[in-house]
Amino acid sequence: MGDIDIMTDEKFSYKDSGVDIDKANSFVERIKPLIKSSTRKGVIGNIGSFGGLFHLDIEKYKNPVLVSATDGVGTKLRIAEMMGIHDTVGIDLVAMNVNDLIVQGAEPLFFLDYIATGKIDVDKSTQIVKGIVDGCIEAGCALIGGETAEMPGFYSESEYDLAGFCVGVVEYDRIIDGSDIGVGDRIIGLTSNGVHSNGFSLVRKVFFDQERFSVTDRFDTLDGTLGEALLRPTKIYIKTLLNLIKNFSIRGIAHITGGGLVENVPRILPERCKAVIARDSWDIPAIFRIIQEQGNVDMDEMLRVFNMGIGMTIVVDENDADEVMERLNALGEPSYLIGTIEERNENESPIVFL
């Protein structure tokens, strides 16, 4: 093997490779006031430490159980890029995590984010964090830390991805796991804000493959443009559900994400039970009808991919159903009685649509 000449007169720096430390520091300074606005009781210290600190109030909880969740936004980020709007996906990021915590009865405490990008755009990244902070404030949790990774050569300069991590707390004897669900219980569906953050690979194929449509296109049944309808953020149900949990015996909660009602409702059902859902018991938002029509998508597939207008379901005793519905109405939370729990026979599907 011959000798390798490694000598060069050219000087290299991290910035030359595509990573701008000064710009990253500028971004951190800009978002500090935003992050501070989401603080809550229990937060210790300020942003910039190696780890986020949170003091659990052990006087408030007798037997606390910590509940954790992690999730992202998925390819909905492509719609944000097409629209040039980046704050709403920050709300999505928080919602996908905190909504998974509340199904077990847990109150969200603190949140951390991870932003990966080819090149830090301070304005765009600040939009993202603003959305994350807005989501945290809505959910009642604090943004106590995060990471922004500039990865040139791995992502294009305009690309970015998001991940979120959240921790909540619930009393051990107040954990909601569906084990108390029984025959005769009623299923209540809380409406979604649209597509939320699942199924966007199919959405993009239907509308934007081969440039069939533009985000600026309008449909008669949509309020606003196609892009605006698709970018509506995932609804955060925390305040509503904490109110119900405090005042009613909630037997089960299911967050309707990827897999739709078909796969998420059965996750909380005891083996002896099945959910019987009346398909015509709620209004399906126009955006789903348009996806189905423009993509020639079977209804069974729609129900397996999308929430179809129901973002969260709760299971309650049949004797409590009317009162819970009244409370939801008083809270301004649109909802429907969508089904019942019935006895399930061996080899029978855990969910049936009528």
C-alpha cells in the first residue's frame, strides 16, 4: 500500500461542514421566553441545563405512578412545508403525546422536544417551538427541555423532523386501563379537529402524487383551502377529560390515532367484550369524504386509517351516559353517543360497525 498524502493548506471548520453553532445558540436565546411561558408548579431551573428538572409533589399524590409517552407528527410535516406554516405541527407534537397519557388517567407534567434538520432556520424553528409551547399551555404541562440537531447531508436544508416525549402522573388506584368495562356500558365519541396526525402518507398519495391537487385548491364542502383543512392541529383533550375523570367513573378511554376506531377501541376492551358502533351516529367531516372520493378508498380502509371525525372515545356506565353528555356539552366539547359494549363470543371481532 502506498503512502497517503493527508497534508493540505485548506482550513476546515464545523461551519464549513454545515453546522452553525452560533446560529444554534441564537435560536436557543430566541425561544427561552417562549419556553418560560409554559412553566408550571414543579419546574426547577431554566432552559439550558443538561437535563430538565421537575419536582413531583408527593404531598398531592398518595401513591403516584409516572406514565410516559413518545410520538412524532409523521409526514404531515410535508403539508406544513408546502403551506409554509410551522407552528401548528408543534401543537400536533404535544397532542399526540399528552392524549396518549390521559387515556390512562394521567395528568401531563412535563414535555421535551427533539427537532432534527438539515440546516437551522431560526424563524422556522421558532415557529415550531411556539406551537409546542402553545400545545403545552393547552395541556397544562411544561416544556422543560429539548434538543435541536443540525444534520447536513442527512436531511436537506429545508427538511426537519419532530419527536416529543412527555411524562404524566396518576394515582395508582385511579389508573384507567379498561378492566372495569362491562356489557351494557355506553361508548361516547369526542369529535376530532380533522385528520389530526395519522394517515398522511395516504393523504399525500391521494392529493399530491403527480401534482393532482394543490394546497391552495378549494372544495365546495370545505371551509377554507385543502391545505388549511389538512393542517388543522390535533385536538388536545386534556382539560375536558381531567374534568370528567374527577367527577365521573370513567371505565375506559381510547385515543383514536393510527388504526382508527377499528384498532384503537379494542385495545382497551376486556376479552369478554366487544364494541358495537353505529356508523351513522356522528357527522363525518367533509375532509374525509373528499379523501374517500378522490382516492376511491373503501370505507373499511378509511375506518382503519383515519379517525373519521372521532378523536377520542370514552366508555361509561349506561346510567352515567346522559349526565356525562350534559357535562361535555357544558364544557363546549362536541360529542356523540356512538355505541355500546356487548358480550363477545369466541372468535368474534372485538368491534362491529352497524
